[in-house]
Amino acid sequence: MRAGPSQEEVRKHNLGTLLRYVHMHGATSRAELTTRLGLNRSTIGALTADLIGAGLVSEAAPRETGRAGRPSLVVRPESGRVYAYALSIEVDRLRAARVGLGGRILEQYETERPRGMNAGEAVRPLARFVRTMRSGVPDDGRCVGSAVAVAGMVRREDGLIRLSPTIGWVDEPIGESLRSELDEFGPLSVGNHADVCALAEHARGAAVGSDNVIYLYGDVGVGAGIVAGGRRVHGHGGYGGEVGHMVVNPYGRPCSCGSRGCWETEIGEHALLRLAGRADRSGGEAVLAVVDAAMRGDSSAQHALRQVGDWIGFGVGNLVNIFNPEVVIFGGTLRDVYLGAAAQIRSRLNAVGLPACREHVRLRTPELGADAALIGAAELAFENLLDDPLVS
Amino acid sequence: MRAGPSQEEVRKHNLGTLLRYVHMHGATSRAELTTRLGLNRSTIGALTADLIGAGLVSEAAPRETGRAGRPSLVVRPESGRVYAYALSIEVDRLRAARVGLGGRILEQYETERPRGMNAGEAVRPLARFVRTMRSGVPDDGRCVGSAVAVAGMVRREDGLIRLSPTIGWVDEPIGESLRSELDEFGPLSVGNHADVCALAEHARGAAVGSDNVIYLYGDVGVGAGIVAGGRRVHGHGGYGGEVGHMVVNPYGRPCSCGSRGCWETEIGEHALLRLAGRADRSGGEAVLAVVDAAMRGDSSAQHALRQVGDWIGFGVGNLVNIFNPEVVIFGGTLRDVYLGAAAQIRSRLNAVGLPACREHVRLRTPELGADAALIGAAELAFENLLDDPLVS
DNA sequence: CTCCTTCGTTCGGTGACCGACCGTTTCGGG
DNA sequence: CCCGAAACGGTCGGTCACCGAACGAAGGAG
């Protein structure tokens, strides 16, 4: 409700808008910035001067204009000097990257995460990665923050992991632990894996330009990152998007959450492999093997894929009725399942979804691959800077 | 992405913020506005002067201060002079009201809506109501817009009703029709009934101060108005919130939408009355009768209420997992069902909802009663004014 | 080489907010 | 009844952000 000292707010807002533009769209000429931001040439000049002074962007003469007239200076983000650390804690991997302003991954490390590794143990290799990267950064480098994506339920206020069945954590204060290890590297944000991937695909992937997006991430469990009206939906405590525990089959199998017939018990990896008669195997390769087998005519694999595809379409239909999204993205191993069962999914979606809600829905696969979580975490880390470029 | 001519934007924003404050909180002293909005005394003075010049607010000496010092002038909305027309098309009623700035209903008319009345026929009595009200408005009155709430799926771009099973409409251009009849009364917005009720309860009812809210409205059908992060979720085409067609029971009864086991087939009025052995009756009184009978010990009514309450808790649990709301409000005849089956609902919700998602959820009944739709529609109509008070 | 186009820079102007100063209104004590 | 303290409104000069016009600079086309 506060309006604040609006003089500075205007400047801050315009600086943020300009910086966000080059962060999202890459190097941009001043002329284009003038038209895109609707600001005067003089103002764009002053804003870029400020940002150059802060070391956030640089200007250069353009290569070839092709048109008459004096060529416009090109403003580009200092993607080499200004960066954030992006971390990701996944089921079987720990990943860390240094991501430059503009979204480019500058360097990246990863290691296996053994089952049973707790939060304290996971922090150490991540911190080691960060310190390794830090030691190689030139002196003029500037870290503007860090963020970690975790495949679990993240309490927004402090980054506590309330519950992560796939990783096996309960009430692990990952935010606190990492902050105490990495307090020299700016503020640390903690985000849910699917949320962060949704952010990445919305910013730089399959959902660019769409303001109502559902990003589904599935492996053993299923979660969603939801963008509604251009803003992430995280709910009151930060636990929104737990679509994996939407009960779709009241008469279904028990779920680890205590309920039964949750969506993830019907469409998760375990369900697919069980239906395909391969319950002894697990992981992304096993899922891919089922899809491949179905392609090659294996009837039990086909049956499993049909069954799972049916439940996927069913749940997506429910979500489409609730959110009326423009895009639904299938990430994780759900991507492969989607590619193998697209017709089944679409058909069931059409049966469950109301015509008005489903008519403009596009079903997509991610464009960012395995780096989505890191790119999204970096976006999280950059948010402070983009909201107020000259602070700190 | 545009920043616009930010000089004017600042003024516009601050004028809107001040006007919105007195609109939401009622008459407020300049001193309090100064602290609440974080603006200088001089600025508040200038802003109120502008708004007084536009006839939107007035100032008056306060009654009794009780404290030392010169009393601060009280700024109050011109709720008598500045108003909007709010209309509501419900299953069996057509309602129209003139609502003053500040949210007070100044006058109100309503009439029955016979089953089978189409959109063209419904427009006429509504337009008549508006013209009747218009003729009684003093010459200095000023209409700033109108809005209509309709219990159906509203296409956002033009206000077409894509589908309303309860009212019995398909592709009725209610927006166009009303606009052509009422073009002299400013811009007309069209909103979904549940969305608009959610807006009302969020602004002036049971969800004040909560930024993550689900308002459930149920009679024969079930719909939801969803507020996430303080903003309404309407989806890409405007059709979000159709939770009534979330399928909760894949083996359930067929629904009018073509699917089966939709939430509204399990918790709608028809389900309750059928389970209670009163399928021959209908309407809100019949629902109330079942709840009363259950209170008095009628076992078939109790059984019906338990069954329906179970499914309500089930669906709310799903929604809680998806949205992690702070408040869930039960409106329509669902209010009575909730009051009669609260324990059952809570118990089932606790079984389906994840602990983290449900732990802070408050279940509530509406505070605005039957006027919620009109008050919410008025909020919709006032939005243009509050976004830019001095335009027009 | 010259003209035209396009852009960067500079500078004066407008508008919005702030802070200080002064006058006004109320309360409370002598 | 008078006077000081407290709280507030109004006025005025100052600062800051943006805009628009004027001028110079940098390329392309003939």
C-alpha cells in the first residue's frame, strides 16, 4: 500500500526494467530500448550510464547496421563479470553452476548424491563447488546472490525443506545451512525444483510469452511449477504446486504421503515400471526403455504407457479446468512418457477438460533440458538485482 | 515491459493508491494517510486536492480527536455521488444495484429469472433496473462504470458466456448485449460469479488480509474464485476456477459436461438431495432442510451429509495441495452443507491434504451473504477508476 | 564528396515529491 | 482566562527524473 519516495522509485524501476530487458533479451541497441521501454533517448542514455557505472552492462559499437544513419550503441549485460551461483539438489545428483547475467552458464560442476545423504552432508560438496568456482573468478567479478533448487516442499520464509519424499528429507534447514556456509556470496534464495524449472522455461524456454503456464516435473514423484497471470503461484507458505498429491483415484494404491490414489502413484516411474512388468528396475533409463519397447511393439509396455498416459491426461485435464493455462510442459521423465503417449494423453485430456478450458492449451516438452533447474535458480538469485540494480 | 511517461505514472499511481485506500478503509484522516502511504504531508494535500477537484472525495473536520493538536482533516469517498452499477445473473434471480464508491449499496432491485430465460431476455429487466436507478440519481451523480457477474464461463476478452449449465446458456454474448443497452453508463466488465464473490470477500469480507484465497461457490454446480499472491487467477481465456469439473471420482456418475465423477456431481445439491432420499426437491431450502434434519437426528440425512462432506473435504484437500491457500470460503448452499458437515470435511481434508499445505488453512463462511456478487461486481467496475482516478 | 538518415549528447523546461517554515487549531495547566 | 505544547495544513523553494529541441557525429547512397 505504500508508495514510497516515488522519485527514487521511478529511477529504480526504470533501471530495473532496462537491466531486465538486456538480461532477458540479450544485447540490445539503445534505439530498440528506446522504443521497447517507451522512454526518451536522453533517459535511456542516462540509465545506461548509471548501469555502466555500476558495472552491470557495457556498451559497444554494433557490428553491421545495414541501414542508413548513425549506428546505435549496443547495450549488453556484463555476463562475464556479474554472476550468481545456482545450486540444485536432485534425487541422485548435486549440481552447482556459476551463471552470468543474461542467463549464460559460465561453469558447472556436479556429483552424485548417494541415497540417504542428509542436508548437512549435501551442503558440503555444494559449498566446495562454490568455493572452487570463486577461486577462479577474476578480481573484477561480482557475485550478486545465490539460489538453490530443491526437489521438496520449501518453506518460503526461511528455506526449510518441510518434506521431500524422493530425497528422503524431513524438516531439513537447507536454507540456514547453506547461508551459514556461503554468507560471503550474497543473499541465498531457496526454491522448489519444479517452481524453479517453471521460472526458467517461462523466462527462456518453452513458455516464453505465455503468462499462464503449468510446468509438470515427474520422476518418482510429481510436482508442478505454476505461473498464473505472469506470476509464480507459491501459496501461503510456499508449498503450492503439489499436484502429485492431488488424489485422482480414490480407490487407488496407497501413497507414501498417507493418502491413496495420488496422481504420482498413478503416473510416477514406479507405476509405469510396475505396469510394464519391470518393477525391479528404476530410473530414467528404465522409463526410456519402456517407451522404446512400446515403440517397438512390446505389448505390455504399450499397455503400461496407455494406462499411465490415461492418468496423465486425466490429471492434466483437472489442472486445465482449474487453471485454464496456455501451456503445459512435461519435464523430468514425464517428458519421455509424454512423447510416448501423447495421443493417449490428449484424448483423455479432451474427455476431462471442458472445451473452453482446453481449447488453447499447448502441450510441450521443455527446451532447457537438464540445466533448467540451474538456469531457474539463477533467475531467482538475479531477482534482487533486477528489482533494484544500484543497491549494494 | 514499458515504463511509460513515468512522471505522470507516479501521480496516477499515488492518486489511485490514495483513492483505493479510502475506498477500502472508509473515511481516513490526512495524518493517517500520510503514514499509511509513506508520502509527505504536502503530497497528501496535493493529491486530495486533485481528487476533490475531480469530485471523488471530500474533506471534513473530524468529530472528536481526543488528542492535543490541530485535528487532521478527514478524507472520505464521495459514496453518494460517485457510483457504479453492479448486476448479477444467477440461477433463479436477476439482481441490480447502484453501489457507491467505498462499497456501500445505495439501492438494489431484483426479480425472478424463469428457467429458460435466454440472454437477450435477461438483459431487458437488468437494463430497466439500471434506467430506473439512473432516473433517481441527483444531477451531480457520476457513474464510473458497470459490471455484471454471471454464473458461467466468461470469455475475458469480450464477456461472452461460453457455457453455463446451471443457467442453461451456451455462447451467449451477454457482454455485447448489455454494452449496447447500457453504453451510456461507462465501460462494462463481465465476471464469473465465483470470481467476483471471491473479489468481494477478499476486499471486504472473510478473506481481508489474506492473499491466497479459494472461494468456493456451490449450488447445483460448483465453481471457485481463486486469489493467489493477492491477484485473481483467471487463466488464459478467463475460464480458470472451474473446480466443479475437477474429476474426483473416476468411477462416479456422469456429469452434464460429458465427463463423469466431477466434483459437482458428488457435492452439488442434486447429490445431497439424492443421497438423502429427497431427489424430488431442489433449491436452497431443500438443502437447508436436509442439514436441519441431520441436526435433529434423521439418519438418512446424516448419511447424506457425511457422504457429501467427505467428498467436499476430498476436493478441498486436492485444492489445498495445489494452491496452499490461507483461507477457503464456502459460499452458496455449500455454506449450509459446510456448517452441517464441518467435522467430516476437516477430517477428510486432513487425510488428503499434505501437512505443510493444510496446516494454516482456515475454513470459513462468507461474511457478505447474498450481496457478495453485487459488491464484487462493483469492485470490478471501480477498478478502472482506481487505476487512473483522473481519467474521463 | 555530398546529402540524408539515424543516433548520441547537451541543455532548458515541466512535473512530482520533499523539507522547512509559518500559521492554525485543539488540549491542558496555571 | 491566558498561554504553551502538540499536531496539523498551507506555502514555497529545492531536488530529481523525464522530456523535447537543438546540435553534432557516424554511416549509407548516389
